[in-house]
Amino acid sequence: MLEVVNLHAGYGKVPVLNGIDLKVGAGEVVLVLGPNGAGKTTFLKTVSGFITARSGSVTLDGTVVTKVDPATNARNGLRLVLEEHRVFADLTVEDNLRIASPAGMRWSERKERMAEVTEPFTILSEKMQDFARSLSGGQQQMLALSQALMRRPKVLMCDEPSRGLAQALMPAVLEFLKQRAREGTAVIIAEQMLDVAVSIADRAVVLDHGEIAFEGTAESTVRDERVRKSYLGHD
């Protein structure tokens, strides 16, 4: 389980998160909604260790990880896939996946895992020997997501996975994330687009000015008129 308690964070003297509380259990899919500037990306980066929390705590399976660096958090099962992709441009697709796999994994097992994590992305299977820099932005997003899944994380956080992906690919991506949840991974998806991931999410929270303004089931949240008008800019 991931537990976030009274989390505060920001940039310099500017506060962004103002006391976030959130619990996500194994196998649960939670959608984090909110407009630009609401604090979604800052929240994910603080939980994963890219930004140091000013106060509050982040606990993973009973262990406090608030001050732990992102690389260690990733090895321990807390993974973040950022919108900026963060793939190794001068390595092939295969090598990007290889270095993301657990140390000591046998080659046969690694090949099986590569096939598993690229299953919804047939284009990656066709480009295994291509350099990552030759991939489109959407393809790099696919690769970043596949990298994160090579270690079968306990918690997978995705920052706007729909950005850069062709709309036709999203159902396969979402079903893939739901399958990971069925296998026990806690999944947190931060999105600005209202209807992305609602079909697979168990709960949704809406951030506004660094605070949770609304929380409920995913379906009830996106249907709530106050949420649509006040926080997400939809009529």
C-alpha cells in the first residue's frame, strides 16, 4: 500500500502542495484529475522522490520513503513514468528495456518480460534494434511505460499517459494498466483530460491549488457537475 499523509511541497518559496492525504491499495487504480497548475505532476514527483517534500510523509508497504531518492524508490517498487519520457536516446529499444530489468535476470526470462511489457505496443516489437532517438514522441512514451513495467513495480504512477499517444492506442494502454492492477500493482494516473482512464479507475481525486477538492468513485467524479464546471473547465 502507498500512503501519503499531509504532504506539502513546492519550488523555492512557492508552495504547490498544501496537505495531500491519499491511500492507494494493491490492485487499485486511482485517477488524479485537475487543470494545469493544480499540482498533479508535483504530487507525483514528490511521492517518487524527484522533489523533496517540505513536510508530511510517504509510506510504501509500511516503510517511510519521504526522503528516499527516486532511483532507490524505483528499485524498491515505486515507479513514475513522466510525460517527458526519460528514455535513453542513444540506446536501442531493446537496450532501454534490458537496463530497466532486474539485476541478475536470466536472458530467457528477460526476453519474455520484454514481450510482455510491449504487448500493447506492436510498433516497439518491430523497432527493437532502432535507437530510441528515432522514435516519435508517442513511441517514446510507450517505451518509457514499458521500461517501468520491466521490474513489475508495486506502485506505478503515470503522468498524463494520453499525451503524445494516438487516440486509437489509448484503449490498449488502459487495458494493459488495468491488467497490471489485476496482478496487484497499485496504479495512479494523473490526467488533465476528463474522460481518460475513467473506464479502468476505481477512484478519482481532483486537485485544485495543491489540495484535494473532490474525491469519489471515478464515474461519480467525472459526472459531478461541480467538478466539471469548477475544477475541470467542462460544461
